[in-house]
Amino acid sequence: MIMLAAVYCRVSTEKDDQINSLESQMSYFLNYIENCPDLTLFQIYADKGISGTAVKNRTRFIQMMEDAEKGLFQVIITKEVSRFSRNILDAVSYSRKLRNLGVSIRFMNDGIDTSQPDAELRLSIMASLAQEESRKTSDRVKWGQTRRMEKGVVFGTSMLGYDVKKGKIAVNTDGAEIVKNIFNKYVFLHMSASEIAKELQNEGIKTYTGKEKWTPSVIIKVLKNEKYCGDLRQKKTFTPDYLTHKKKTNKCNEKTVFIKDHHAPIISRDLWEAAQQELCSRSHVKKQDSGRSNKFYFSGKIICTNCGCPFSARKKKGKDGYYTVWKCLNNQCHVRYQIRNDSLMYMTAYSYSLLNIQNEKLTEHIHSLMNMAEIQLTGTSTTSLKQKKSEIEELKIKKLNIIDAYATRKISEDEFMALKSKYDSLIIHHNNEIENLQKTQSVKKLKNTTIKKYIDKIINYNNITKSIIYNCIEKVHAYENGIVKLKFCHLPQVFEFEIYFKKSKQYTT
């Protein structure tokens, strides 16, 4: 009886030598079938560059199993058990499934034919050996990758602001500007991840993957990525099971590989650390205020001027339902009146309307203050820089003098080496100071620039949002006589309101 035969081949990589191995396997099986009078070739199924430990990615193997269920062939020919599967459970289960379908498997190098009585025992032994070899290979690969990581080789792909190629990372100028923008807005402008994402989207800036939509989670990932300050941390994910190849987040399961100052940074370390502190701070506030309404955006901002305690929020029931009021936490305090939350919202909105009216005058005043700060900053830094550079030039002259003195035998070699070492150390010290001064000047200028933008943002808001209340209101001071004063961050104006009590429980502002 002539049987239709399917041939299964697999190589684990797409390297040239492996591809040649695949072609050799196919050629061998074609010759084998031609020399077997009881076999006729049905089809060759070949998987390239696929691991044998799991079936899900082996598309041709899956297709072969589907064709077997359709009864399209009666026998499968493959090189050895490790080509068919390196997972003992898969090897045995698929062998049994095929046997129930009336399909046998011939493993040529292992001399196993599943149509024979002792085939399953021999198949289990060979599959166990193949699986153990896969485990050893996996361990060797992981060990080799870790050693390369320790030497600074970068694993992974390119990202926003950086290009990764052949294990090296380099700054991508266009992406770097977006990264700087994100950090500045988050730290200096106190914008939320959602606001930054929306602004980038409105400006038509695309994500690194080319998508038009930015999400808060993408912004948070950027802010948490240590690569942007020049550090490299690898092995953030790990593969617990070499058979499934599923990656999991490394939560102290394995030791990560960390290299400080590995590559050129996009942002300064000071800005990076400020962003991490801000992330931690906002995360803490978010956990405290999770699920709460607008009233909590005033939390910690309303202060009693009589006792210094903050006001706390509570709900009260009125004719039209529940409403929120704020009251001094100190029950012994003389300030016993309550401020309605909707009154606070009105005060904020009215203050903003006044800011908009005074827009030109206010902008001019603030910008003049900022310019004065910049002039003072530049002047101080410039003086210090000039002084340090002058000292370096003097040290260089001293070095030339001792060289002359040593050449004319006026000083000994020991004296020359001691003085040279002293002057070299001082020059290095002064150069480091110059670098730090330049960095400080750059960061302060950037901060002043972003504060200007922040102030412009405040005075141009048309609608009151939660973000404005939380990020822009500095303090609300409550006085014993019913006076309430509202102060915005970075702005000189203080807005004063008075609460008028009509009856025992009614008041207006």
C-alpha cells in the first residue's frame, strides 16, 4: 500500500548555515521518499528561525497538524525528535494525537517509528534529552547576554530620543527635543501626564512608533526611563520558563544590570531626580485622593490664619441635596465659620477673570522680574566663570615656568613632579567647577524660561479645571473676620474676598 508522506523540517535561526541545513534536510528527505516504493511525497512543511520548545509560533507545524486532521497524509517524516519538538509533553501529546488520526511519525536519526509498540517509551526518552539540551542552551544564552550587558552592550530596540544599533545607543536629535519638552512640562509647569499627552497630540507631534495619539501611560514611561539621564538598566524583564518563552516584569526576581553614566544624557541628572520626586509625590496624592471629587483639589491649600491648621472638607445636606463645606480642623479655634466648596470655585473663577483683564500689565510686570533674575544670574555666573578661567591660565603659566626651571636644573626631578602634579590637580578641579557652573546656569535659565511659560499659561486659561486648582493655587488663607485671601503660584497678586452671613446658616461671597 502506497502512503502519502508529509515532511517536517525546522531550524532555530535564520543564519546562513542554518538555512543551508534546512535545504540539506529537504534534499535528504526527497531522496529518501524516492527510494521508498511505499511512499509518495504529499508536502514539505518547514519552519525557519523558530524555537522547538513551543508550538504556537510554528505556523507550518500547526498547518501540518490541521492537514493531518483532514486525512491528507498517513505518515510524517522528520530528522529527529529535537526537530519535531524539544518539549517532552508536546512531543508525546502530538504523537498520540497523530496516532489516533492514523498518522505515524518516522524520526530518521533516532530510529523511532511511532507505529511500533515501544515507540512512545523511546520517544519520551529522546524528547527528555532534547528538552534538557534546550534548558542548557537557554542558560548559556542568558549567561552570555548578562556578561555582554555588564560590558555595556545595549540590548533592545530604538526609542524616543535614542537610536540603538549594533549594541550601541546614540542621541536622536528630533526625539530628544520631545523628551526635554515632556520633562520640562512635568517638572516646571506641573502639568499632568494627561495634559502633556493632549498637548503633544494637539501640536501634531507623533509618537516614536508613528501614532498620532499620545496616552498618559506613554508619558509616564518616558518620565521613568533612566536612559534619559545617561544611565542604563537592563534585564527589566526575564523569562522564567525556557519552554514557553513568556517574558515577565523583573520584580526583584533576578538581579538587573545597572551602569551609571553609560551614554550621552538628554536631560540633566538634577531634572531626572526632580521628575522622580514629582512622580512619587503625585502618586502619593493620587492614592490619597483616589475616587474623590473636586473638593479635594483644595486639600492642604486652605489655611486658618488664627491657629495655622488646615481646613478639612465634609458633606452637608441641604434643600437641594448634599453640598461640600470646608472647616478648620481645630475644634478649639475661634474661626468657626464654614466655606462652601462652590464659593471657593467661584473665587477661583473670578480671580482668573481678573487675571485675564490685567493680562498685559501682569505679563509685563512678571517678565520684567524674570529678566532681572536672569541678569543677576548671568552676571554672577559670568564673573565666577571668568575668575575660574583666569586661574586656569595662571596655573598653565606656572607649569611652563617649572618646566623651564627643571630644564635649567634649578629644581630637582622630585620637585618638578610634585609641582606638576599639584598644578594638574588644580586645573582639573577648576575645570570641573566651570562645568558645574555652566550646568547650573543652564538649568536655572531653563527653569526661568519654563516659569515664564507657566505664568503665560495661567493668565490665559479661560476655563477652571481641576488641574488649575491643584497645580496653580498656592494657598487660600481664611481670617477670623470672614476674609478669605487667594494666592496663585509665582504671581504677586493676592485676591481678597469677604463672606457675608445673612442668617445663621446662610452666607454669600
